[in-house]
Amino acid sequence: MSNNNNISSQKKKKCRSVDDDENIVNGGTYMKSNKSKSELKMEIENYMDRVMETPIPFSNTNVYDGCPEIKKKINDFLKRDGVTKASFCRVIGNVNNNSLSRFQKKRQQDGCGIVAYPLAYKFFEKMRIMENKSKTKKRLQNEADHQNGFSLTSPSIGRPPTTLNSIALSRYY
């Protein structure tokens, strides 16, 4: 029985730490960090700030990942140690938490008119560039299929994001 307790206490946590390479174990599996909450919070906020400071080598404002891909990326990112929904909303452009929640509840491309969609896309695009990762096959296929990017017009309302949202978007494009 003590053997089982020893094994469970050494279990690997399936989540992502910021960029602490010494915590990496086997392709994306990380050991539980011994850092305090405040240290993790500071580390992840510094990481997110570095992501947002990453220049995009082109001035393209098109969105080439669909809502389902962005929702998956958001959910995976929120599983990282030290990441909170509030800190993520703040770093992508002071997006209201309700806006992000509404976006995550939408199905397929129904959330394309919500301001969190293009701002989150831009964050993950900058993160991809900062980490020197290549575009996924799905992303390349989307670029071929949607040369002008995905629509940012809400299908239920039939209009693009509000003027206030457009102002928020303009800060990050």
C-alpha cells in the first residue's frame, strides 16, 4: 500500500508550464512545479507579455483558424500552471470574461462575431511565432480554402463586431 502512495505522489501532471525547460518530461508532460502561486502567476504573466510583444512579420488581419481550433487552444492554454481566465482576458486586450465565456459556449463558427475570437487568434499566432513553431496542416488548409480568412461577422446578428470591439481590435493589429 505504501508503494501505491509513493507512485501517486510522483504522478506527472498533464499540463503545460510556461517555458520552464527543466520541468519538461516527455513531450508536453510536466512535473508538478514546486513554485508558489505568486511565482507561477508572475512567470505566466511575463510569458504572456512576451507573447504580446512578439511582432508578426506581416500586417495581415485575417483569421485563419476556425472557432473550434481557437477554443481548443484557449482550453489547452488555460490548463497551464498559473494561467487564469482573467489573466488571459486581460493580456489579449482587456476582454470581458463574459465575452470569452460566450465565445467558448458557441458551436462551430457561431462565435466569429465575438471580439474574443480574433484577439485570441492573434495571441496564439504571436505565440506560435515566438516559439518558432510551423503552421499546422489544418491552418495551411484554411489559408487555401479561405484566402481572406474566416468571417468576423456574427451569423445570428449579421453584422461585424461593434465599433467598441473594432477599437479594441485595432490596438492589436
